[in-house]
Amino acid sequence: MNKPRKTSLNKKILNSIVLFALVLVIATGTLVCVQYYYSQVRNYSAQAFDFARTAANIIDGDKVLGYVETEEKDDYYYKILDFLNVTQYETDLKYYYVFVPYENDLVYVWDAINVEGACELGQHENYMSEESKAATFEVFRQNPPEKISIQKDKTYGHIASAYSPIFNSSGEPVAVVGVDLSIPGFRKTIAMYMLLVVAAIFTITMIALTVFYSFVEKNIIKPISMLTKSTGEMIDNLERDREVDLDIHTGDEIEELADAIKKMDGDLHDYIRELSAVTAEKERIGTELNIAKRIQEGMLPNIFPPFPERSEFDLYASMIPAKHVGGDFYDFFMVDDTHIALVIADVSGKGVPGALFMAISKVLIKTSVQAGRGPAEALERVNNQLLEGNDTGLFVTVWLAVIDITTGKGIAANAGHMHPVLKRKGGEYELIKYRHSPAVATIEGIPFREHEFELGPGDTLFVYTDGVTEATNTEEELFGEDRMIEALNTNADEGAARLLPVVKQSIDDFVGEAPQFDDITMLIFEYKGVE
């Protein structure tokens, strides 16, 4: 079966940045453009009515009808015409005119002559439409509402008109001032501005995201790629007597992991060099494995009780490797003052490869949980990190839980690991069975299940690896879950500190002289509650 094609972390981040940039530019550009469009509509409307009111205020309403009746022009007539011409020439107005509305048509009094086809005094013209006629008579009264009228005419084109009435000295409306704006010209102006805004937003966004990507590439992508490559080449480097070349200075957990790998690699190289000149190949390999065993043992918590100042719980764990080094590991640590994380895991490989994979897995799980992620989210992140450059095909089963020691409430995620065992206060140990997620480092990008549970004072949680239930005697019989539960219940009164050695003794008694084929790892957590 072919492995699913992997997508590099670099490509994932780059694709995410490009997608984010597109969404940001579209959303921001649309918001700014919509706001600007409506702002400009209000500004143009206000400007049109300002010009209409200005002309209506300066024109003497008592003279208007006289011009229409006699069609004779005097100095005052030309003075007003000059005002209209200059105003239209200096602004974005398309038409600036004064007319007297009648029932069937309108009669022009003044019309700015800066455009071709300006109307003369006394010239009659039909209304552009019934809507235009209605809009004209709507403003031809005292204190009319100011409302832009949109018209589309073969002669004058697509225009927006603002009207203001002219009153005579008796307060009666006698004429109307009309101001027309070109809709296509207005939209062109707005479109040019929108184009500039979108271009500016796109440029600024790309510059910012380029800087961000450079930072991410330098501090995350490149260091992780170096770690992946180095861990993948570590075994080959041991054979060629070459040390891992890791020059990572990120100032965070990635740098700590790099230092741990360099230290492990350096320790292994030091011991191999010391033994290569004075021992045989078998002795050299044995010493190498002893070194790895000490390194591995040093990475596992081995001081019990681990938190003597905490009265809310008792905690003990043990790991007996099948070889000098094993692929099993356990871990526990305080996430904060009120939450403790419990981990037990089993790497598919044994020996040095399994130990190296175990070390990386342990550090990544702890780092992810301490960053504030829940069990499922933490395993999902570690799963994707371990799959980067995992050419050996190793994977790890994990049981991970975070427990609130003030309430006993916890959340657990089980990635292909053994079923946990629970004993309620005054009861017996029982297997807790539920659906598991796949093992970590098997399928890229998968989600992991998690479930909630609650411990009461006096309840005990026991977790283990398959080395316990699959311990085999000389007759090829397995120790099994039933014998494990029996050993736990038979010695349930021993307490957390004594129970693990007693269970291990039960396994030894059953196995007899048969060799140990798998790591035996156990962890017990007794919840006492808050006093």
C-alpha cells in the first residue's frame, strides 16, 4: 500500500499565507471601497444641492418670469449667466441651468453655455420622463425635500439631478435651479480611487506577509527541517563517525530539542570513539547500548514520589526495557498549579532507533501540552511533526491525559494504545474500553478523539504498555488482560508505591525462564482529592 503523499511544512505555511492575503485584501478592499462609494455619493449629492441652493439664493425671483415673457436679456441676465458659466467650468458639474416648469413642458431661463447644445432663453423642452416631471414639481414648493433624481436620457445621458426652487419676494416659487452630475464620470472617479486603494492594500499586505513568512521560515520551518534531516541521518552518522550538525538558535523549545539531540548524539559518539580502539565489535555495540540506556533512563522521571509537596495524589511509574534500550516511555509533569499531565507510550521500533524516536516524541508531546493544547490537539500537532522526514516508518501509540487535581476531572486521548484500568474507591480494578484513534505518526493531518472522565477521592488509574499483557512464558502463553486484572485486584491493598513491583513479580512468576521480548512499562495514579 502506497503511503499518502506528504505536503511539506514550508508549502503548507506558504499556501496558508497566500490564502490569508487574498481573503484579507478582498475583505479589506471591499469594506474600504463600499465605505468610500457611499461617502462619495453623499458628498456629490451635498455638493449638487449646495450649487443649486446657491444659485436659487442669488437669483432675483421677481425678474425670472419677466425674462420668460419678453425673452429680452439685460445686464442682470448676463451677470447670472456668467456666474453659472464660471461655476460649471471650475467644477465637475455637467449641466447648470434655470427653468420654469409648466404642466406639459419646461421653459429655460438660463443654461450654462460651456457645453455643446446649451438652451436659449425661452426655449421649450419636454420633460425627460414622468419621473423627471414628478421630481420637478416635488421641489417646486416651499421647503422641498432634497432628493437626488437619477435619469437616463438619449440626449443628456445618464445623469443625477439636484433641484432647488427660486422664490419671488412674495415667497412664491417661480422657477427651478437644476444641477446635473454625470453618473459615468462619477463612477469612473470612484473606480480609479478603488483601484488605487486595492493596490495599496495588496502591496502593504504582501510586504507584511513577506516579512512574516521570512520570520516563520527562519525561526520555525528551517529549524524543524534541520531537526528532521538530522534525526533521519543520525544512525548513518553514527556509522560514519560524523556528528549531527545543528546550528539552531531560536530561543525556544525547538532550540532545546536541538540541544538535546546534539547532546545525545555527542554522548553516543564520545563513547563509541572510546570503545572502538580497545574492544571488539560486540563489546562496542554493548557499550553503545548501555550509553543509550543511561541517556534514555535519564530522560524518564525516576524520583518517587515526584511531587512530595502535593497531597492531592500519589504517582509511580516504571519502565523495564526488553533490550538495553527500549521504545516505551512514560512521562508526567505539572502543566500549571492545578493540572497534571500523564503520558504512557510505545514506539514501534526497539533499540537505538526506537530510543531516538522515543526521545523526540517525548519532548514534542511535553512541549505541545505545556503550550496549552488539549490532549487531542497536542497529539494532532505531534503526529504531523513526527511525519516530517519519518523515512524509517516508525510510529508510536500514546495514552495522554490532563487531570485537574482540584476536581478530579480529566480529558484523555488514546492513540492506538492499550485500554486503561480504573479502580473506584472500595471497588475493583476494571478495564475501561472505548474507541481509540490511530497511532501517532501513521496518517498525516488526522484528528484525534478525546473523552472526559472524573476521578473521585480514593480512585486509582493504572496504565501500561503491551509488554505487560503480551509477556510470554515458555509454553507460548500470554500473560493477558485477565491475569493483569487479577494481579491488580489480588494486591489492591498494597497502595500505589508497592503495586507496580507486585504486578511485575506476577509477570516474572508467569514468564519463568522465557526471555523478555518487549518493554514492560507501567504507571499508576491514585487520586486523593483536595483536603
